[in-house]
Amino acid sequence: MADPYQNSYHHGDADGYRTYGDGGQDGYGYQTDYPPQEEDAASDATEGHDEEDQMYEGEYQGIPHPDEIKAARRAARAKARAAADAVSEQEELAEQYEDIMEDCGHGRFQWSLFVVLGLALMADSVECFVVAFALPSAEKDMCLSNAEKGMLGLIVFLGMMFGAFIWGGMSDKVGRRKCLIIALAINCVSAFLSSFAQGYGFFIFFRLFSGIGIGGSVPIVYSYFSEFLQMDKRGEHLSWLCMFWMMGGIYASFTAWGIVPRYGWGFSMGSEFQFHSWRVFVLVCALPAIAALIGLMFMPESPRFLLEHAKHDEAWMILKQVHDTNWRAKGEPERVFTVSQIKTPKTQEDEFFEIQSSTGTAFQRWVVRTVTLIKLVLKNVLSLLTRELRLSTLLMAIIWFTMAFSYYGLAVWFPDMIKHLQYEEYESKVKVFHREKVERFHFNFSLENQVHKEGEYINDKFVNIEMKSVRFENSLFEDCYFEDIKSTETFFENCTIKSTVFYNTDLYEEKFIDCRMENTSFFHTKKGCHLNYEEENDVLIYLVSFLGSLAVLPGNIISALFMDKIGRIKMIGGSMLISAGCTFFLFLSFSQAAIIAWQCLFCGVSVAAWNGIQVITVELYPASKRATAFGVLNAICKLAAILGSSIFASFVGITKVVPILLSCAALVCGGLLALKLPETREKILL
């Protein structure tokens, strides 16, 4: 049987890089010491210095030189490899790639990629907030029912669920960078179109595709970035990357507070096209995705992905670019990239695509490639349930589900509880009028939070006023006149209305419940809903989101600093179990301030579990399945978010016990199962 790793890549002496054949004792065409240079070729930076006079600054403090640490790691890996009965070709390639990344170092290239991918992650976070912040205004602008509002809140997560599955699987076959660019482009275009959509149908359609686009961000970003990191940097820097999700929440909160209440930040073209400030906010929320999209144009593909698909030349050039960029930035441009040969698998998939590209019409080739790609993605998904990966996949699926169910469920429950407390406080101040009789009176002042029972209104005028939360029950209106009325939550129940005129009001048929009308006329009735930004936008909701996002900062810092010290398993299990304990404090949430405080505590503690889950998901799966696994698990996460937010919201105002017990039980279950996972902090990425 032919060696699947038979293709190797060589750069000979003609290119200025040595060819080492089978390499040194490790069997790699690879050398850690740098080739000797001519005396005249010495760098200007080192001119006038004797090499013997140059001393590592940490030597006097007993700190080992980084090169010594690197050599010790490689010696340990070589010893473990020699002790093993057999080393798979996949492990051999992974160890060689780890050695290459260690020589490339961690520097300017990784930090540049960190910012670009962080913006993509930030765009994912913003997508979770944009509908929630725009909804109070959008529901009035588009006259949404409660069912339509609920569907609009869930459609984004539904799109993200499908997007995670699709783009995660595609990026293992097409490429990390290419898929992320396409996904972000779909998100940007859909977000732009949704901001101009006037009807509910078009708006929810574009938000669905916006979610599908941004759904690919999380699984691709972590897989992509991890393949440019060496083992000892991986946990810490993937955790730092999570901070961009926090920044996305802060960005969305600030922009919503600064834009949505500004009614003048919009324009209209007649009565058919209205572009209010909340639509400006939807546009501004697309900026992180646009910035990430531009930045990705200057970033290369993952060399680990290219090596998996036998694209030797491209992978070598990118690794050389990483090496040269980092060492040039550190002031050592004379360092030479010494890799001369990289073992890579020879895949049958590329051969199949190559064969099909030379046959049939362009459309036929596209159909064949698309069908083949779908089959390969589905095959890769099913491979997650093979004997080697079945247990890890099952445990990770449960952990992702329980964490997302609790987190997103409580994320909806917290602001809804605050709104409920506000509503209860508002209801407690309602004014009730019994059997009042008003004749020949001119109402020229607004009515708010009132209930009028069994009243009689004879020959009265209601002109140019606002009615907010006003209810007339079992009342009589005779020879009355209503003109230029704006109403919110105003209803007439079991009323008798005689010889009355309604002119230019928004009191349409749905406002009159079981009413009897005699000789009553309606003229120029206003259709649709009407915005009042001073009343419809509660700044407290923006503040709650801002504080909840900011509260994760300490947890992010702690998890980043200790991820590689205490390990992923203890980080996930400990954080989830402590978060479960924090949920019991919610029984003490009797005020808005208390709810905000417990929300901040819960978010600050649970973020460490999120960071650990995302890091270990990257490390458990080989390169050929990494993004696919992340996509499937992230899709499960979004499904749990849909279920959690729907279930928890249904208990607001009814009971606290069920949401608290559900979140606690889910977190305890996930935390205990996390302790059964294998530790991966000292594992080389396969």
C-alpha cells in the first residue's frame, strides 16, 4: 500500500534554504540551528559586537534561554515518540508542525491575526444584541404582534445555528479564510438590506440570512487562530480572543444608547418609506463585520489546512511569512527559516475535484463539485461519532447544551424580570375612576395609566392628546368628539358609544372590545403604529447589557492567565459548578438593582467556563475535523439558546423557582461531566 504521506516538499540550496533529506534524529527535513553565514553577510545590527560578549540577559537570574526550553520540549517529545510502540503519521505531522510553529515564534503576525479574527468574533456578539436593542422601536415602526416579536428574537439564533453547522463543515474542506470571508460578506449584505426593509417579512428574512452568515464566525475563528499558535501559547491566547465577545456587547450597548433614542437621525420618503434611528443602529452594528472582512483580505490561509490538503508550496510560503514577520519585528531579520521538507497527506478529494474540473460544462462541473462537497461535509460530520471520537463528542455536546441553555436562558430572564418589576411598579400607581360623569368638557391634556369604570361622558371633546395605558370599562360616550389622538395600550371594553365622531385618530377596530356603537363615525383613521422615542426606549436596558458585558472582564483575565496553569478541565468544571451556586442568589432578586448585581456575578463567573469550552473544543479534534466539530457543537449551543430563552421567558412574572432550578441543574450536570473530559493543555494539535 502506498504511503499516504509520500509527497514531501523540498526547497533546495538554490533558494538559499538547505535540503536535509530525511533530517536529523527526529526524521524531519528540519533543522533548529541556523546555517552559518559569511562574515561579510553579518547584519549591520550586530556589527562591532563579538558573539562571545553577547549574553542572554536572564542567565544571571537562572532563567533558561527560550531556545533551551524549546530544545527540551522537542527532546521530551522525541523520547515519548521513541518509547511509543507506534506513532501514527497524523501524530508525526502534528509534531513536525508544532516544531515549525515554535521556530516561527509568537509575535507581530499572530497579534495582527488576533485583531482581525477578534473583530469577526465581536461581530458575532453584536448580532446577538442588535435585534433586542432595536425591537422596542421596530415593533412600533412595523406594528408587530407579540408572536411576531418573539419570532424575530429567535430567528437570529436559528440562522446562527444553521450557519455554524454549514460554515464549520465547509471550512474543513474549502478553507478557513475563504469560508470566513464568504460568511462575513453574507452577514454584511444581509444586515445592510435588513436596515432598509420596511415590511416585517423582508426584515425577518434578511435577519435570518444575517444570522446564517455570522454563524460561521465562532467555529472558524477559533479553529483558524489555533493553527497559528504553539502549544504553550494556545490556551492563553485563545482565552484573550474571547474578550472580543465582551467588547461586542459593550459596543452594541453604547451604540444603541447613542443612536436609537435620537429620533432625528433618520429620514423619510413619503409615508411608504421610513428610515428611523433604530435602522441607523442596525447599519452601525455591521461595522465590526466589515472591518474583519477587510482585514481578512490581508491574512493568509491556515497552513495546517493547506498541509492537510497537500498544498505544500502555499503552506511553506505562509509559514515562512509568519517566521520572517515575527523575527523581523523582534529585531532579528537575519534569522533564516530552516524548514526544507514537510510531510503532508495525499488526499483523494483533491484528485477527484481535479478530474471533474476537466470534464463537462461549467454548470455540470459546479453541480458535481457542490454535490461532492456536501457528501464530504456530511461524511466528516458522521466521522465525529467514530469509536475514537464518540465519547468526546457526546460529552462536549452535553456540556455545550447545558451551558448555553442556562446562560442564554438567564440572559433573557434578567432583562425580562427588570421589565416585569418596572411594569408592576407602574401598575401600582394606576389611577382608578368609578362612575364619574363628565359633561361638555374639553380634554386637552394627556391621559396616562388610568382606568375609568362605569363612567358617563356626554358632549365631551378629546382633542390633540395622548392616551397611554388608559382603559375605559362599561362606560357611555354620547355626542362626543375625538380628534388627533395618539394612543398606546388604550382600550375600550364593554362600552356604549352613541353619536360620536372619531377624526384622525389611531383608535381603530381592535381598540374596541365588545363595544356597542350607534350612529358612530370614523374619519381618516391612522393606520399602523407610532414611535415615541422618549417613552419606548428605556436607557436602563442598555445599562443592564453594558454592565453584564463588562462584568466578564475579570473572568476573562483570570481564565486567560490560568488556563494553561490549572488546565481546561478544572476551569470548565469549577466555573460551571460555581455558576450553579450563584443561581441560588436569584431568589433574593426583589429589586432591579439586585437583579443587575446577580446578573453581573453570574456573567463574571460563567465566562471562564465558556473560554475553557472553546479552547478544549479546538484541542480535542484533528485538523481535518476541527471546524466541523466546532460547528456542530456551536449549532447545538444555538439550539439550546433558543430553547432556554423561550422556556425561561415564559415563567417571567409567574415564578422564579423553575428558571433557577433548571439553570442550576443544567450547570451542575455539565460541570460534573466536564471533569470526565481528557486534559489537553499539553497536547499537540493533531
